[in-house]
Amino acid sequence: MRVVLPPALTLLVAAVDDDAVEEVCGARPNWFCESIYRATESKALAKSAEWLITRPLAALIVIVIAALLNRWLRKLVTAVITKFTMPPTMAVDALERIGVTSFSPDPRDATRTRTLCAVARASVSTLIWTIAVLIALGMFNINLGPLLAGAGIAGIAVGLGAQSLVRDCIAGFFILLEDQCGVGDEVDLSTVSGTVESLTLRSTQVRAADGTLWTVPNGAILRIGNQSRSWSQATVDVVVGLDADLERVAEIAGRAATATCAEPQFAEVVVREPQVLGVERVDQTGAVVRLTVRTTPGRQVALARAIRAAVKRALDDDGIVYHPPA
């Protein structure tokens, strides 16, 4: 036999039920907890379902969204950095189709792009996963105040203890971003000079002329003199006695340098023909006639050596002493 309650009593029971639901599932109960409680009227079962099913499921959804967002943003930053640091492939292909091959991309652009992309992707992943973990912990009613305060104190301690490392990484990032130097460049770092063999966010490795491999922290680099950017220049000083005919010496040196630059092994590296600048210095040691040749990056040393040898032979054939006697 079904008992029909008066309308007033029905409203009272409903109100009591709502209060009980709020007590068990909170002021803003979720559908799952409320359904379990109304179906079973068991507080323990409703709370267990809340902690074992609802909140872990919500945290899992947050993790999945973070993973998808992380994957998309990593691809986005990679595409943006590649676009701004690498030459446009479509433009290069179009120029090659019409026979224009003078444009050649810098090989080190790829290395610079890979390094910058790796740093950007790591930063994006760290930011997204940190936020996702904090949101997931908040779903379990974990007080994040002490955790954030502890993390802040730990961050300050690490920052103070590793400030040189942070400075090195920031300096290395801007060296790569501004393309101040790259692997294979001839550089002068004021404290050491030579060929760059490795360039990372933290340090730059330079191989000196005597074979020593120097590792310089990027934060300690105050200036970079890049001798391989765009073009290099071979400078040859021809030292002769004070009694030599300097105009004749300049003519012989210019002719010997021009002949050397025309040789097959040097013809492709010469950017501008040799220029005899004239008399550079006259003192008690003799007179110095200087000439220069502009070359492709990093090829000036071998050409300068060949020009010196050719000038020496030409002066000997003309009877002019290459260097004054002691």
C-alpha cells in the first residue's frame, strides 16, 4: 500500500535531502556524487565515489588536455622559430628553378634553429605541466599555499646558488638568437681566440691555434670578434729595405698576389681582387708595403701564406731583399 504524503511534508523531505546532499558532496555537488547518494543514501559510498572515481577522472582529463596542449604548443613554437631563423624553403626552390643559385643558406642556421627550438620546447613543457599538476592537486583539496611557498623559497635558494649558471644560459641564448657566432667561425673572445668547435647555452668551446681547446662560460664573454662573418680579409705586409724602390715593390707584390688569386685552388675563395694599399710604415727596420685580398669566410689564412711565398719569389727574381738585413 502506497502512502501519499501531504505536499508540505514532501517539500520538507526534499529540503532535508538537499541539505544532506550538500553535507556529503559539498556546496556544489557533482552529478556523480549526488546520484550515488540519492540512489543509496550512503554517505560513505558517496564520498568514496567522489574520491576514488570523480576526482581522479577529472585529474585524468586535465592531464590529457595538458598533453594535447603541450604537443600543439611545442609544434607551434618550433614552426615559429624555424620560420624566423631559417631561409624560406619555397623561395629558395623557386630561385633555383629559374637558375638563380647565388643564394646559399648558412649551414649553421640549422644548428642555431635546433638549439633555440629545444630551449623553447622545454620552456613550454615546463610551464604547461607545472600548471596542470597544480590544477590536479587542487581537485583533491590539497592546500597549495605551503607547497608554493616552499617552491618559492627553494627557487630563491637555487637562483642564488646557481646565478652564474643562469647568467651563462641567458647569455648563450642571446648569442644563438642574434647569431653572434657559430660552429666553425674564427672568433676573438678577448681572453682567447681560435675556431669555435662547440656552442651551447652554457659555454663556448674554442680551439686555439696551438691546439688548445678552451671552454669559456657564455656569461664571461664580454665581446665577440667574429672573423668569419660574411667575408674575411687576408692582409700581407711586404717588408723591404729602406733603399728599395717602393713603387716597384708595390707593383711586383700586386702582380704576384693577382697571379696567386687566379690559381685554381684560390680562384673560388677570392671575393675581391688584391688591392695594394701602399706604404704602411717606414722606420729603422725597413719599409712595409701592405696589400689586402677579400675572401670567403675563414679562407684568408691559406691564401695569405701563398701570397707571401709568391711575393718572396718575385722579389728574389727582381733582386729586391724581402726583409732588411739585421
